Amino acid sequence: MGVIMIKCPRTGRAINTGMKSDRETFQCSTVFFSRSYCTSCRTNHEWFARDAWVHEPEHELRKAS
């Protein structure tokens, strides 16, 4: 299980949307639109699922081994 991330259009930083999913489920989900508060620039960003990704730190560790 990981967290759904988006890129802040103002700062370029990756931000956590507060949503959780695994990569397979997220890739199979329907196209959706959402809003998330950005702690980097302190505003809400609107985004589509195609602009997001799932960050799974444990998955990254397994790939590095």
C-alpha cells in the first residue's frame, strides 16, 4: 500500500494527497478529478488521476535489492 502523490505546479515538489492505494488498483481505477491541499505553497490544487502516481517506499526498497 502506498500514498497517491501529485506534483505541485508552483514549486515542482511531490506532495502527498492524503489518499492511499496500491499501484495495480490505482492504475485500474476510473479516471477521476480531485483536489488536495498543498503544504508547500499552502493552496488547493485540482488534479486528474492521470497526473498522479502511487509512492510505495517498500516497493522501491525491493527493487533496489
